[in-house]
Amino acid sequence: MESLLEIEPLNNWFEGINYPLIIAGPCSAETEEQVLSTAKSLAKTKQVSVLRAGIWKPRSRPGNFEGAGEEGLKWLNRVKNETGLKVAIEVATPAHVELALKNNIDMVWIGARTTANPFSVEQLAAALKSTNIPVLVKNPVTPDIELWIGAIERFNKVGITKLAAIHRGFFPYERSRLRNIPKWELAIDLKSRLPKLPLISDPSHIAGKRELVQEIAQHAIDLSYDGLMVEVHPNPPTALSDSRQQLDFKEFEHMLNSLNFHKLATGDSNFTDQLETIRNQIDSIDQQILELLGNRMRLIEKIGEYKRDKNVTIIQLRRWEKILESRIECGQKLGLSEEYIKSLLRLVHKESIKRQAEILRGKPDTNGE
Ligand code: PEP
Ligand code: MN
């Protein structure tokens, strides 16, 4: 169905580029000193090819640090001259593109909030037409694969062939362990639909906490992603944006040394075989089921506390009968048997009652039931 023009393999993007492509740097360019010291440390690793730094920051709420703006572009030029690293920034408007080109920025990425807007993407594509600098398209904030592919197509349609996708996860409405839900199955789906398109992981925005960045990066490598974009800051707790998820140099270096690039090293260019692809999709769905069961249990506990305070009994038969009835009806529409839904729900219900009983008694259940 998709008809992309020729996509240039990563290795041809520019001379000396490393595979897998490692892009690293601060969430935001804050000062000249911060950008330069970051770049110098990153250049020493020999694995990082590109420094990232946000110059204009899309903030969800007004009043936060909105980026250094045009002045920051000069700092990035110093990075190029003094370290040899390439430099990448986010662009969200044609004016950003114009300034980026004027200041010799090597690569641009499209942020998650921008990818979600086809009007903006169309304008950016027009502004980038006939430039030939690589364009990296982050997934949109919502898990809409057509919107993601649509944005990639819009850039490709104007002749941009140095293109890649960046997987940064999807906004979760429910509280979850990670800042953004990876939905690996969706990224895998993108890769199977556009096999030639390089896929880069952004473990920082998926994790949201520095302790979890390596785990996500490793998972991406195990799935044969073509690169990583990681947020690194000289002193993360003082960072003006995304301070919880940025790594300091030591942490970043440690991560690079600990990551196991085994699969990529074998030169396995086939993404994954069919069976593995499906298994990866199942793993991702199981992870989401567990997260949802965890969220459900937190609500059960809240009700338990309410019942304890108001002195209400735990089991309310009418409610349970209604749950069973509605879930069976819903499950059957999804091709699941009545027996399957019943036994699954009984198990969930039993565990909920047990947890509420503990809350009512004010101690953990020792019954083993
Ligand atoms: C970023 O890369 O710092 C950023 C703002 O990312 P995203 O568009 O993925 O939220
Ligand atoms: Mn960020």
C-alpha cells in the first residue's frame, strides 16, 4: 500500500557516520558552556555521531523554559567546529527550518506534537524540499500509525530520501511505570510496512526516568532498531527541561558500555522473522494487560478503603452479576468464549476480594486464599 521513494540507507547519510546511529545530547540547549561541554564528552565516546539539542521547546503548559532560540544555533556551530560532531535540532515551523538551514544544522527532527498535525507537516515538507538534510520523524503523541506514516510520506513526496522514524512512545492517560507507553507492536508494525526506513529509539522519552533508560534502549536493540537518541546533560537535576530522564556523562558512558549490540553486530538486516515479530507483539500486549491489571487493583484498593470507612460489606452480588454479564457480552463480540471470560473474571474478582478483605482487617491476608 505504501509507496515510498527510494530511502537512503543510514550509512550513506554522511561520511563517518556510525552504525547503529547514536544521537545524544541535552533535551534543551541552555547555555553555550553546557552545549559545548556535553559535546566534548560525547565526542570522546567515539560512538556518538550526532549531538541533539532542542532550540525551541514545545512545552505542554505555558510559562516553562521555551528554549534558547536563535542564539543557540551559534553554539551548535561551535560544536561542529570544535568536535566534528554533526548537530540535530527539532523544527516545528518553516521559520525554524529557515534558521536551521542558514546556520548549517546537519539534521532535523519533527517532534511528536508536530507529527500529529498534517498541516504543520505539509508546511515543513515544503520548507525542507530540495535540501537533502536528514529528517527524523517522531511518532505522534497518539498511537495512530497512519498519522506517523502519513508524515513520513509527506516528507518523502517532496524528494527527501534521508528519512528515519523515531519511536518515543505514546501518551498514556492512565498512570504507568513509563512516561510514554512504548506500544512496541506499533513500531514493529511500522517497520514491517516500511522495511527500508531506519527506525531509531528514543528511550529517554519512553522511560521518563533515568533508571529505566537502559532497559528500554536494550529492548530496542534486541528488536534490531537502527539507532538511539538519548538525552544527556552535564548535571541533569539542574536541567531546565526533562530533568528526571536525562543521563549524566558517566551514566551515559556506562550505558553505552553495558548495552549488548549482539543482534546488530551479526549484520542481521532482516528486521525479525515472522514468528519473532508476532512474539514481540504479544509481549508488548501482555505488558499492557499487566499495567492495566495493576491500575485496576489500585482502584479496588480505593473502594476497599471507602468500604472500610463507611462500614460497607465487601461483596455486592448485584454488582458482580452485572460485571459478569456485561464483560461476557463484550468478550463474545471480540471472539472470546463465555467460559474463558468467566474463569478470567472469577480469578480477578477473587484477588480483588482478598485485597479488600486485607484492607478491612487492616493487615495482609495470611489465609493463603
Ligand atoms: C524532545 O526530544 O526533547 C522532545 C520534546 O520530544 P517529543 O517531541 O518526543 O516530546
Ligand atoms: Mn526532552
